[in-house]
Amino acid sequence: MNSYDIIRKPIITEKSMSGIAEKKYTFEVATSAGKVQIKQAIEEIFGVKVDKVNTQRIDGKKKRMGANEGKRADWKKAIVTLKADSKTIEFFEGMA
């Protein structure tokens, strides 16, 4: 699994944008990825120094469409904190 398979997409919400001031960035990641793999992928893709990684497994919501009932897919979220001397991730610049 390469770095671009591990990091799926950035999560851009009001809550995740408030963490940018403290150098905390939120990403959707592969469910099979561990914290060490996520750290290495972020450092390789963005060229930054990662201090720590916090992860959460999110259960998919149950949805109905008439009589049919289904479920959205489960996914994993990673909150990445950068070191104080690290540069910022340019992708998030100007969004906050």
C-alpha cells in the first residue's frame, strides 16, 4: 500500500478548520492503516514533520429509501498534529 492509498482525502469542516491554528489537520484514511503508516504517508506526501497521530473509527449511518434499508460504509479518521518547528500543509492555507 503506497502513501496515496493510505491518505484518502482531507476533511474540511468547521471543527477541523479550527484546529489548523494548533497545527492539527484531519484526514480520511484507509481503515487498515495504522498510526505509524499514517505518519510516514503524511511526511512523504506533504514534506512535514509529524508529532503525533490520533485515529477514530467511524461507523456508517443507517439510511432508508422507502422500504429499503441500507448502511453507509465504515471509515477511519486521523487527526495529525505537526511538530512546532515543522512547516504548515499548503493545501489548507487560505481555507481557515
